[in-house]
Amino acid sequence: MSMTREQCVAMFQSDDLIGIGMEADAARRKLHPEGVVTYVIDRNINYTNFCTEYCTFCAFYRPLKGKMAAEGYILDFDTIFEKIRETVEVGGTGVLMQGGLHPDLKIDWFEKLFRGIKERFPEVHLHCLSASEILAIAEYSELDLRDTIARLRDAGLDSIPGGGAEILDDEVRHRIARLKCGTQDWLAVHRTAHQLGMRTTATMMFGVGETFEHRYNHFKHIYDLQEETGGFTAFIPWTFQPKHTALGGRGWDEATSVEYLKTLAIARIFLKNFQNVQASWVTQGLKVLQMGLRFGGNDVGSVMLEENVVRAAGTSNHTTEEELRHIIRDAGFRPAQRDTLYRQYFLN
């Protein structure tokens, strides 16, 4: 049974941060009694920053027309192949590839790209394309959703990231990203991928003026889909970064570290059917990440050899594999490198 709306909201309203953290830590220990915290070595590749959706929380996108269009780009395949070659050379096992929505990038462009990557780097795991991108590719290519995902999978797509979820409540989505896919659309992409045998992740970007009830709705949607399909590998929450964004320009206060830790912990308690919950260093920095490992997190995400979207919003935290391993050990855990599907590789 999942948490009730009343229980969830009461926990968000509570001042007992340590008590909530201890409950989340106990939930983590139940699922991960071995005391291991994992990480992955991969690279974020943003193949284009052109986008038609104009989300108010995004500082990365460029419109297709107008003065700012001159700052837009679409990476050519050779540039993408070179970025992947560099990733493999330093021990990377996967690529997280996402971008804006561009009407010229139809399914054949992605099929050719993914096949080209797999021909050159068959061992690299392709964790690519948010729900919004997949829906746009289907629309631009005049295909239905199932055929689109099946063709992308057959071309080499291995799994799908949870990007574009933001808050899975249409009241919030309409306010911060009016043109973006709705809650049921996002869920449909992940449900269809799971039905086709693919694994995906679920994410949440919070701190955009949503209520605790909205956060509950988000948790409940992904909990219910996980009960239905079992296809999610992990849940990854992070905070809205307001700098350089239209939404931030409206005087938005960034979510505090306390709010982040509480939300992370409540997610771990609520999402009993998720094996993994990831603590974030990209938006929170390394000290809060370390605390997050005692607030329910059992994974620290990626060393992330490249990241552009959050950086465009003014956040520039960096780390190395050595530093992540040190932080994991200092928190009392054993570090282990994993692959994108959370299968452990090296434990030492």
C-alpha cells in the first residue's frame, strides 16, 4: 500500500526532519542491507538546444526563429561519435542523450544516429530521449507512440530517462510549461516502453511553486505505474534552478537543502516499490549529496563527464569518480560502479 494523501502532506508539513530522515534510512536499509552506494560513469550529450516548447524553467533552449536562434545548434553525428569515444576512453559505460524538440529531426535521423553509435561502440548503453522528445518524434514522423518506441529500440535505444516529468500534475505543468506533454502523455511513454521490454527512470523537478498535494500526486502516479509494470529502475528528484530562467525571473526562491532532503526522504518512504532512489550532487553540491545518503538515497548518480542544461541555469557543481568514492566512504558506505540499469560492476 502506498502512503495516503493525508500522510504524505502531514510529513511534508512536519518539522521533524531527522525523524523523517531516519525512517527513510530504515527504508533504504531494508532494500539495500549490504551498505553499498552506487554511481555510474557516463556523459550527457545534448544533441540540439533548439526547442519549440519554451518552458519557463529552462535556460538551455533556443527558439527556431528570431534573434536568439543564432545561438542554436544541432550536433553532427561525427561530433557525437567523438564525444562517445572520449567517454569510453575514460571508463564510461553509457550515454544520456537528450535535446530540444526540432521538427526536422524525425525518426530516421535518430535511427541513423543510434545505429551509427552501436556500430562503433556496441558496448555503450544508450539511455536517451525524454517522453517529450519521443512524443515529438512520433508527431513529426506521423507514427503512433508504440511504433516510435519500438523502432528506436530496434535501432539501439536501450532505456529511457525520466526527464520532462517536472511535476506530474497538469495544473502545475500548464503554469510552468504550457506546451509540454501532459501527465497522462508522460505516463503513456513510460508505460509503453515498459510493455516493450525497456526499463526507464522516473524523475521529479520540484520547487516551482507546487503544493505538497501536487508532490503527492506525482509520487502516486509513478508508484501506481510501477505497480502496474515494474519497469522503473530508479527515482531521481532534484530542485528547480532559477537563474537565467523566465520562471526564476518572477522572483522564485530556490528550494532549500532542508526541503531537498525532506523530499528525498519522503520519496524513499513513499516509493516502496522502487529499488533505487538517487541523491543529487548536480543541483545540491557534494555535502548535501552526502547527507542524502542518510535520507534514503542509495545512489549518487553519474560522474557526468558533460552537463549543459543545469549549467545553463547557473549551477556549476563538478566532481570526479575519486571524489564521489571518497564521499560515499565518508558517509559510511562502500562505493560501487554500476551500469545504467543498476547492475553493479566493481566493488572495492
